[in-house]
Amino acid sequence: MDRKLELVPVTEWGFFTLPRPMIIAGPCSAETKEQVMETAKGLSDLGIHVFRAGIWKPRTHPGCFEGMGTEGLRWLQQVKKEYGMKISCEVASEKHVYECLKFGVDMVWIGARTTANPFLVQEIADALRDTDIPILVKNPVNPDLDLWIGALERFNRAGHKKLGVIHRGFSTSQKIDYRNDPGWRIAIELRTRYPELPFFADPSHMGGDRKYLLELSQRALDLGLDGLMIESHCNPDVALSDAKQQLTPAGLKDMLGKIVVRDNDTDSIEYKENIDQLRAQIDVIDENLLFALGSRLSISKKIGHYKKDHNIAIIQSTRWESILSRMTEKGAQYGLSPEFVSAVFNAIHEESVRTQNEILSSREGD
């Protein structure tokens, strides 16, 4: 069971104002003072109050632009002074934390690679222990929900209650349109477990190309996420990092104007009555699904005992391939995608194999 998180509501952070959604924007990297200030002015004119910029950039290969370091923090400090914006950046070590605190950074976030390293997470949590600044935790590079939750727990145990998360998708070796696999199912699961947790999407890193920002942003908000962290640069074409995925402030204004923000609830009696009826129908169907799955597993156990009695291997690959092919074809008749059918039946198959393996490995008389 997940440990309950003690959280301060985002409305008490003093960061975000209406209208929704909450927006954090700024360049991938702080490159020059002129670039930072021009971008910040454009975003401030849009009414965006939280400015982001990369100060230290964790690059895959050495020799690439790895950020301006402490000098960039001076520029962020100037943004805060001139435009009254809250300033934020990524931290990946104890040293980064101390530098940020020295220059009055208002909020920090933990990058995907850092979230995947519990040692670094603990180091950062301890370095921030006596502060009250908000901390946003990006998902780990791999779709490991426990690792993501574990990072939040480490910060919470260190006394941090102004916590939120950023969903930026997951690294994948598969060929897809986006830079990262959105993996919305992981975000939905985390949202379900911790509905009070402030939840941002990072469509810039998820998409890897500005042409995908609108569709990914809309999807995130349709799923009920609270806000967006978007990379914006005064001249993206000459950016020193991630040029392709950044928007100008004007481009960001245009995109935000096209987004439809859904309400979380409504006072409409008609809506509430209809939605309650539909959900009641789903509850009945879910119970029937559980009954059917339990019945299927019961038969799988009988098959397991029969295989044991006749010394037969558990996995019959030809049989399974035939089932999966048939169910995928059948599923299409009910409007179910092949990917969904495959995921469901592979999960069922894995549980059947696990159960039969327990039967075959048990000894008589146990």
C-alpha cells in the first residue's frame, strides 16, 4: 500500500493564478543574458508568472553544451527582479541546490535521470531540508511507477510538503512519432493514487518537436492534469539545446489559445444523474469481469494439475499464438484495438502461467 503523502495545496504556493491551466515556461537552457531577458519579457506579457530555464544540462555525450552554470542563475535573478516572475530550474546534486538557494530560486524540479537514482534524490532532499520551496519531480526515464512514488516519499520524509510531479514520457527503443513514449497509463495510475498531487505535463520533452505540442498538451488536460511545463525561446532556431521542441512566446500564445480546458466538475443536475447511471453500469460490468477472470483462472489451475499429472510443459506457444490471434480479430468486432486486446490477454496469460508454474513446482503432500 502506498504511503500517504502530506501535501500543501498548490493554491497555497503563491505561484499560479487563474485562468487555468497552470503554466511554467521558458527556454530549455539559459544561454545568454539577452536571450533569457527577451524570452522572459515575452512570457511575462502573456501573463505567465513562472519562468523556467536549464542551468545545468545533463547531456549524453561530453563536449555538448552543458549549461551556463552559476552565471545563468544571475540572469534568472534579474528576471525575478525586473518582471516579478517566479524562477525555477532543474537540480541534480547537492551543489546545484546550494547555488539555487544562494540566488533566490523559487522552485526546483528533479529531472528524469535523477529521479531514477534514489541516492541523488535523497541527497537533494537532505540539501533542501530546511527550505520551503516547491519541488516538482519528473517521472523516471523508464516506466517505473514505484520509483517515481519512491522519490516523492523521500522528499516527503525530509519534510517537504510543497510537492508536485511532471510527466514527460518514457524513453523507448521503439520507433514512434514522439521523442518519448507518453505512457499515459502510468500518469493515470499516479493521478488515481494521489489525486491531490499537483500534476504537470511536459509536452516539449514528450513530443520532441513543436508540431506535437498542441495535441499532447490537449491530451494531458483532457486527462485532468493541472498544468503544463513548456519550453519557450525567443529564437528557437538558434537554441543551443532542443531547438526543435521550443516555441517562441508568440507561438506559445497561439497554442494556448487553441487549447480547450475541461472543467473538473459541474453543478448540472442532469450531468450528475446521467454520469452516475453510466458509472453504475460500469461497476456491474467490472464485477462481471472479475467473476469471468476468476472462473478462467480456476480452469487454468485445473489444466495445471492435468499437465503435472501427465508431465507436460506449461507453455504451449502454438496454442497461445492461436488464442491471441483469434481474440485480437474478435476484439475488432467490439471496437477494441489490437494493442488493448493484446495487453489484456497477455496479462491474463502471464497470471495463468504463474499459477500453473506454482502447481508444477509444488511437491505432493505440501
